[in-house]
Amino acid sequence: MTATNHGVGCLTKLAHLCFISVLVVVTTCAESSSDTQLIGVGGTFPLPVYTVWFEHYEIAHPGCRFRYLPSGSGVGVDQVSSGAADFGGTDAPMTDREMAAAKVKVLHFPSVLGAAVPIYNLPRVKETLNFTPHVLSGIFLGTIKKMESSGYFGG
């Protein structure tokens, strides 16, 4: 994979944000004389990687425990906004309205990135489809509902 200077800058900023968030967690755990448990609520997508990360972190920092409840992005936003959870996992950043309504200060930073992969079931099509950016964006935006009307097959 190649990266542009802009891409490298974004990755560097992401690394700094993740480092800062780890420092916050370490400080929270270190300042406590007893075990600290951090509660997270949110989407199901990050659960597998969070589970591994938390397990390794807890081994290295025995006084800190994580509990992540994969209840959905909306529940995560609600729980973090009300102060009932320490962190949340959501598909997208909170809106300005959600931020203004939050009872606690909320910080956003990306932790897990994923990709959406198009799959198809077109029994009459025997060759592999190579979606153009126009067709793929139309499918995700909902402007293309049937491949026959997409122009992909020359129609």
C-alpha cells in the first residue's frame, strides 16, 4: 500500500490521538488505589478487537478492567451522553445536536476502522463484476436499486 503525504499526516494524527487516549486510561487506572473498571457501550463491530486489546491491557495493568457491552451504536451514544458509560463505540461521530445535549464532555477519536464489501447474487451473470466508482456509490446511496438500470451492463 502506498500513502500520500496527506495520508501519512492523517495516520500520524490518528496515532497521536490513540496515544493520548491510552494516557487518559493509564492515568485513570494509576490514580486509583483500588481496581478501576471502565465501562463501554456501543456497536458490535469493534467487539472482537476490543476484547483482545482489553485482555492484553489488563495483563499489563492489573488495576484496570474493561467491560464492553455491544448493544448498538445508538445505545452507546445514549449511555456516554448520560454519563452512564465511560466510552462508546459508534459507527459515526455524534451530531452537533447530540454533543450539545450530552450531560458530560464527549471526545471523539477513531479506534477501529472497517470496510463495507459489496456482495451480489446475480445468477445470470457468469463473469466477475468490477464495479465502477459511479455504480458502487449509487448502490450505497440508494440511487441504484437494480443492476439492470445502473448502466453497468450497457443498458
